[in-house]
Amino acid sequence: MIYLRNNKGVAAVEFAICLPILILLLFGLIEFGLLFYNQQVITNASREGARAGIVAETVNADIIQIVENYCIGKLINLNGANELQANAVTVSVPDAQNDRTVRVTYDYNFLFAGILGFNQINLSAQTIMRME
């Protein structure tokens, strides 16, 4: 065995090597947690819109407003864009089976994952409900 007499800086060097990896993992977990949270928000928004279209038989403009109101204050994006973009909500008229389709899209901009080449991802959720 080799014993070193002066090993005072070994822990600091190991910490300096491991710290960037730990920080990358930490911020990656935060960023992807927000990504999955936003996916759940737009999924619930599409459900709310489809349900309003079926139960209350509202018009498409009102359904779009319901979805947008649901998303206000709930979407989180560290890069600043916390609202739905224009034309992010599409609503179909009831088809032959009386199905109502509501589709919501949201462009999530990565903040920390840009280091690895991820800049933006398009999240989408679609709900189809049948009028009974």
C-alpha cells in the first residue's frame, strides 16, 4: 500500500469533478419535472374543454376560452413563456357519432437543457368525448 503524507486537497478535487455532474442532474430533474407537469396541465385543460362542449353544448369560441382560462397561471416555463400561443387550441364540431375533439398544444422552451442541445419541445394533448 502506498500512503500519501499530504492528501489535504483530494476531497476538494473529487468534489470539483463531481459537482458539475450533480448540478446537471439536479437541474435536469427540475426541468423534466416541469415538462411533465405542463403536459398534465394541458391534458386536464383539453378534458375541461371537451366536457364543457359536451355537457353545456357550448360553441367552439367558448370552449377555447375555457381551455385558455384553465391554463392561465398553471403553466410553468423557466424561459418566460407561461401562456398558450395563438391557435394553440383547436376544437372540432361534433361528428357523425357526436364526438367532440379538443386538442391543445404548448411549446415548452428548455432553459437548462439547452446545454445538451434541447431547445424546445411541442407538448400536445387531445381529448375526444362522446355526446350521450
